[in-house]
Amino acid sequence: MRRFENKDAEYVAWLEHNQAGFVLNVGSAMLHTAQCGYISWPLGGGSHTAAPKACSLEREELERWGREAGLSIIPCSKCKT
């Protein structure tokens, strides 16, 4: 698992190289696929990682980490995670 906070270039590179992966938006506790449009473009042209992201090739790893961090993970309705 990789975490990105205020590291846009590294995050975008991870998305490009791990298209079968998953992204947990830590701030909203929403789980996405790496190809989901909601997490691939920053809102309003801002930072991708102003809201921290946890990324993994394994969905279960992110779900476990999220639970341990006290998050109630919400599957994204757009990418149907």
C-alpha cells in the first residue's frame, strides 16, 4: 500500500502504472478503482492529493487498513467498487 498526501506527481504516476488498482480517498472514506474519473482529475484544477489517498493493487488491503484507521468505507457509485 502507498499513501499520497500533497504528492501529486507520484500519485498520478501510481495511477498510470497501476490501472488495475484501488484508491481510498482517506478524507471521504470512499473507495475507487484506479481508473475512476472521480479520483483521476482534481476538482477545480486543484491538487489531487490535498485530500490524502491510500492506494493498493489489493482492495482487501485498503479495506483492512481503513477499518483499522476507524473509517467506514463507502464504495464509489460511479466505478462500482
